[in-house]
Amino acid sequence: MSSFVENYKAKHRHPLNRLTHSVGIPLIVVSLPLFFWDWRWALGLFVVGWVFQFLGHAIEGNSPAFFRNPVYLLVGPLWLLRRALAAVGLVRTTQK
């Protein structure tokens, strides 16, 4: 799993790409269970979330990692969660 995360990090170095993913990933994740209650809101959040994702990759100048391997659809939310936990001091980050 660490090689997936390292590869994911390598494709997300630009600060604006990181920012768009910090907005887009939560929108997508929240939209999924919301489909059970209000599909219109869920669809809106889902689409806007993906727009943020693709905008970030346009800025970075690369394609999303999940185009090569769908496992990255899970790696992205885990990467963002780890960054958020590190930002509030709940996990340590290792510097290479």
C-alpha cells in the first residue's frame, strides 16, 4: 500500500492541486451516502467534486492516478484523511 501512497503523492505536488483535492474528495465522499436521501444534492456534490479533481490535475499537468489503476479511488481519500490528521497533530508524518 505504501507504494500506492508514494505514487499518489508524486502526482499531487502542486499546492493548487492539493487544494482542489482537499475540496473535491470530501464532496465526492459525502455525496455517496447522500444518494440514499436526496439524489439531486448528491449528484450535484458528486459532479462538483469531480470538477475540482480534474481542475487540479489540469493545473498539475497530469492525469488522475485512477486512470491507470482503480485502487487509487481509495488511496485518494486515505491520503487526504492522513494529511488532515497530521495537520491537527493526531498522526506523525515521516519526511524523506
